[in-house]
Amino acid sequence: MHHPLPTSSDSPGSVLSPNLDLNAEQRAAVEHPGGPLLVIAGAGSGKTRVLTARVARLLERGVGPEGVLAFTFTNRAAREMRERIAGMVGGEAARALWVGTFHATGVRILRREAARLGIPRDFAIYDREDQETLVRAAIRRLGLREDAFKPAAVIARISDAKNALVSPEAFAHAAVSPHERTLAELYALVQAELRSNGALDFDDLIAEVVSMFRAHPEVAERYGRRFEHVLVDEYQDTNHAQFRLVEALAAVHRNLFVVGDDDQSIYGWRGADLSNVLDFERAFPGAQVLRLEQNYRSTGAILDAANAVIAHNRSRKGKTLWSERERGAPLRFVLAADEGEEARRVRRVLEERRRGGGRYDECAVLYRTNAQSRALETELRLAGIPYEIVGGVAFYQRREVKDLLAYLRLIVNPADRVAFWRVWNTPRRGLGDGVRARVEERAAAGGVEPAAALAALAREGALPGAAAAGARDLLGLIEELAARREGPLDELLRHLLRRSGYLEHLDGDEASAADRRANVEELLAAVAGYAAAGRGGLTEFLAETALVTDVDRIEEDADRVLLLTAHNAKGLEFPLVVVAGLEEGLFPHATSGADDAGLEEERRLFYVALTRARDQVVLTAAAYRRRFTPGGAVAGGARVSRFVDEIPAALLEREAAATGGGGSRERGGGGRRRGGAAALATVPRAAAHRAVGRTVFHDQFGRGVVQDVEGAGDDLKFTVRFAAGIKKVMGRFLDGGADDDPA
DNA sequence: TGCGTTGACCCTGGA
DNA sequence: GGTCAACGCA
């Protein structure tokens, strides 16, 4: 592993000057002498470059790499930043830097200080699902009705509290209603339960560091002295706890370098606090502010459109991006009849790009909700266009992956009861609720872990035959795994697979066995790769699985289209961006855009989506979309999103709803808003009738051709001619056909 | 007592 | 369509 140092003969004085031609503002940021600095960096203004160059410059000035701490928004961004810095100053220095997300950095600090905090060094990190298990148990224990205290809502309230650094005690103190008092009880219960499981949730990873810094100022000071320079990317999406953490770390030297864009703040719903940006100068007196407004990414047309849209927001610092790039093509808007047609139109856009010499990996399809990926996925699969869905259920959250990881968690941390109960009868080994109740009782009485309680019951011969055998099986497996804990990770996992019969267990579900087996294979590959890279042991691997996201796992150099939410697209860029589902109620989303603040956040999200594009933007909407709302499936027609109308007509080329052909294009003129909305009202029925003659797919019957349609809305019935004969099927059991193109 | 089946509820976004 | 708790069967 030898990294040749970059030759510096052609760059007297600085490793930065030759490769990075920075503009005046960028250079001012990079050369900032010290003290608090806020860099307002517009989309595509080269902020990653500035951050990277800043770190390299600090090292060049003689700051030791161990004295630099940089927070990024994703693990991916951390990795990229480290790689770039390695390219400038060498791999050794780059490895010594602390670059990571708030959560990853929190884990790093908490592991070092675990003893002081009274938590195990190998603490587990509970994700949303694990957390939900605890919350459900707490709700049951308090004898509450789940309809009054929905787990998701309880989790959200607890999360909000932690992000605001409100302890269970403070929560109880502030509670005014009986409902609030019960929430406080739940919060306290869940928190106690987390600790007794030796676990922290995501929010704890930050909040616990802050409270430790408060309880032990000398520890805070130690970290403050160590990190002479603290840098924060995507500062607009930091929450209160993160602000306090940064504040504490920067207290000693005040060398705080933050980069953010108030127009790209899109995580208000999870506690991001824009006032961290807006009040920066008040929080850090003497702070300097620099603005990066030159965009190097998008064409003039895309930038003008984005500027026009975001100008509708009232609460913003206000800036206008400009670019030296060419004007480029206008944005395109496609109104499709339904989501199936929308998907087909998207497919054609992608094929067009391909025919024009483009690659699929230059394209991304963005949407507001993960549920929208389904129709697109179906269409792209049928058309043979390679794609990758980023988000939805992340890899390490998949059931089979989490099952296997739960076994590994259990070895590292036997107190992890969520992990224990997850695996104790998976695969089936004859252990059921009856035995579980007795194990729990025994564990509670003896103050021991469930595995120990089960072992005691088995030893005493207190279990019926089948359960006794199952208990022996489980306990033996756990023991064998524990004995291999220090060995290579991939061997550990292989042993688990061999010994548990997990793969055979997967085969029980014919429909999903192949996919799930493939995921297990992928897990094996990931484990082997981790072990080979020597990046840490089991504890570190498990932490990584908890914190890694789908975005982090996007591969370079794979020629496929990316399908992802606008949230997940933050920080990425593509030559071609399709934004799908531009309908009122969907984007802006009904539950988010209800008030002004919510609507403005939706608009920022749309702004983020537009500014991901370098050369080409295509916007699509479906006049009629089947959507699920609380209360059941409903079929809904909608109006085109107001955001589309906020794009100046001269920048937008509208294509009429296609009736099968390529769709005629018209150049945007006046009065578009009403034209678009009026067309929508009539489309639902037309869309249904147009289904006649279309090829559709049914899970059981396969490919068929629609003969007739009856009913309406959710009760739409189709008469379809399949190979197996003519059947009447409910619309919801059909997937739309691909070949609407007249041959 | 364990297990297979059935029917409610479901889908904003995500570390 | 997917998941999970509740139900009733073996």
C-alpha cells in the first residue's frame, strides 16, 4: 500500500494551485485565516471542492491531520472527500483525518468514552425497526391502545425530543396533557429499555455525546483541543443537537468552517433547523460570511428555471445563481394519462438519450415517494433498461440480512434482547410463545439475559421435548459463533449459514427465495470485503451496517439508470434528470405542504431536484394515479403541480398527453396553468378506456390483452384475454403493458 | 403449544 | 401488494 506523493515541482508553494483553479470567493474560503466562517454555497457552486481544498490547505499550513474534524452528510461524501484529499496530500495524512457523518463520528467518540458513560463499548445501534419493537412492548406494558399511541408517532415524538436535547425527565416536566404525560412515560420506558439492551438509537449517537460534554466539560475541552479545525458540510440540514455538538467542539478555537445553502434545506421534518444557518453570525460573533453563487453544473435554462421556482419562497437569505455555461435546451414537461403511461414516457426519454449516444448512468429518475418506483421499475424491466433503485428498504434492513446480523449482534452484545428474540425461532426450531413467556419470566426474575434463562430452563429439564431440542440447537449455535468471534468475519457468517439452516429456511417461501438468497450472497461478499480491507472487527462492521445507506452503496461505473427520491439525490448530479409525479398532493406532498413552511420545504426539495441536472431536465406528471391513503386504496386524479407552473413558460416545452404515439410537442405559451388543469379532469375515464387493446401482465396468468373495462375508480374490472383464456380481473392485480407504441 | 391462515392497515422523506 | 397481529386448527 504505497501511495506515491504528488509531485510538487510544478506547484511551488502549494499543492493546490495547479489542479484547482478556484474563483475569487472559493479561494477566499479556502484561504480563510481562521475563526467562524459561514459559506453560503449555491447548488453546483463547487462546495465539495472548497471543503476538500480547505482541508488540504490546513494540512499544508502545518495543522496535523489528527487536528481536523469534518462532518459530511453521507458516508459516501466522507469517502469521496477523503479520497480527494489523499490525492492531494497523500493517503497517510488523509487516513488520520476524522471525516464522517455526525452519526459515525458520534459512534467513534462514544466508543472511546463508553466506560465514562456506563454503556458497553460494543453497544448496539438500534434502527427504526428495532426501536419499534421496544416501543410496541412499552405500549403494551402500559396497557395502552395502539390506536391512541401509534408506534410510529411515538417514535417520532421521542426522536424530536432527542434532537432538541429534551430528556425524558424534561419531557415529563413540560407535559401538560394526559396524552403528553403518557408519552413522557413511554419515552422514559423506551430509554431505560435501550440502555438495558446495551443499545443506542440513531438520535442517541449525537445527543449522548452532547450530554456527555455537558456532564464532563473536561472531556469536551479535550476534544476541542484535539480538533483545531471543525468543518461541517450541508450545514442547513443540521438539527439542534448537532448544532450543540459543533458548538461544543468549536468552543476552544472557534475554528468553525460551515458550508450550507438555505435553499436546499429539506430535512425540517427530522429536526433540521434552518436557524442554524440564519442565526450563524449571532451564535458565533465575529463570524464571516462568504457566498458562492457561480454555478458550474447546469445549463442556463435549467438554472433560470430553478432560480424562478425558488424565488417563490419567502423565508430565505436570497441569492441568484449564475453560470457561464451555454443556454442549453429548454426543460420538457410531459403530462401522461396515468402512472403506467408516465413510466412509458420516462422509458422513451431514457431510450432517446441512449440513441443519442448517451449512457444510462448519466440518467436519474427522481420522485417524491418511494412507492412511485414500482411503476417505473416494471416498465424499465420490461424494456430491458438497466436500473438501480436507491432507497426504499435499504440493503442492511432487509429481513434476511437483518436476521443474520441479529445472530452476530447477539455474540457481540448478549444483552441485545431485540436481536435475541428476532433469531430465537428463526429458522423454526419449535420455540413458541409459551416457552418465550417462561424464558422472559425467568430472565426478569434472575436478572439475566434471555439466553442464560433459556439455558437454565433447558438444564432443569423444564421444557417439553421439541422445545428442549430447539433450545439446545439455539444455545449451541450461539456458543459456536461466540467461539469464532475473533476469527475472520466471512468464516463466521459461513458457519452461521451452514449450522443454522438459514438458506433452507428461505426456500420455504418460493416467491422470494431467489431474491433473498441473492441478498445473503451479497451480505457474504460485503463481509468478506470488509474483512479483507482490514477495516475493523465485528463491532465496527455491525456499526457500519447500521449507519450505511443505499446512497453510500451506489457503485461508480455501472451503466444503469438510478431511481431515487429527491431527498436521496441531494449532493448528486447527473447529465439528465427526470422528475416524475409532479402532481398536487404528491409533489408538493399533501401532508407536508399543508402550511407555508411545509410548502416552502417542498419547493426547496423541487429546487434540489432541478439543480441535480447538468444538461437536460424532463418533468412528468400523471393525470390519474392510483394512490393509497390512510383508509384504503383510492384512485385519484390530480392537478399538475404548482411547481411546474412556477417555471417561466419560455423555459418549458410542454408535451400534450400522448395517445400512443410519440406525443406532439408544443412550445410553452401563456395561460398554461388552466390548460393543464382542465385537461386533467377528463382524463381518468379516458385513461381507463384507452386500456382496451393494451397488453397487461398478471402475476398468475401472465401476459394478456385487455378486451373490456367496467366499473370505476378502485373497482375497475378488466376483461383480459390471457393464454389460459379470458378472465375478469380487478385492475389492481394488473401491471400496465409496455407496448403502447403502434407498431 | 406451535404453526399456518386470515384480515386489518398501509405509503412522505431517512441516519 | 406487503406485513403483522389475531385466530383457530393439529
